[in-house]
Amino acid sequence: MKKHYRGRRVERVEIRPIFGKGKLAATLRRLGFSKVNTSAIERHNHTSRQRDRRQTRKSLAFSRESRYHRWMRWLATTLYNFCWDHSSLKHREEGKVLHRSPAMAAGLTDHLCPILGR
């Protein structure tokens, strides 16, 4: 994102994707957006940081080695998509409310995967 200023005021904002340009259009269509939605991306990043404290710089669990960061990112993403239901993905069927995970909504699985302690 590049901001163009006139004096001290922002005149216009130009959004230019830097990483993943090749898949950007297809990903945006799949998510239902016609152009880059910064607020949706930032919300996803915030949720990701809340689920995986190793992404937070000033935490006791901060990853100093990249392999530990990758492992914990994989674990947090897997739990988020397969094990936890999301209130925004509730589905009504035959008078019952079905709680779904993103993987269930995408048709990858038909049940929430059980995890210990929950």
C-alpha cells in the first residue's frame, strides 16, 4: 500500500500487492472480494497472532529459530481450521444449529477433530 500525500494530508491510497501476485486474483474471487480488502487481511493477521503467541515479538514464547516458528504456525493453523468451531460459520439444518470449522465449511471434513483438554 502506498499513500500519496499533498502537504500533510493523504490525497489517495494505491494498493499494490507485493507477495503472491500470481494467486491474488483467484484468492480474492474465492473470498468474495473484487479488490484487495486490507481490513480482512489485518483481521486474519490479528487472529493468527492471538492464536500463536510465537508471532508476538515481546512474549516469552518468541521463536528465535525459524523451524520452531514454522512448526507452531502449522499447529496453530491446523487447530484453527480443523478443531475449533467458528460462530460466523454456524449452519441451520432441520431446525438444529450446526457448529462448523473452516475445514467443514470448505467441505474438507464432516466433523470437528477432537483435541485434548477441550
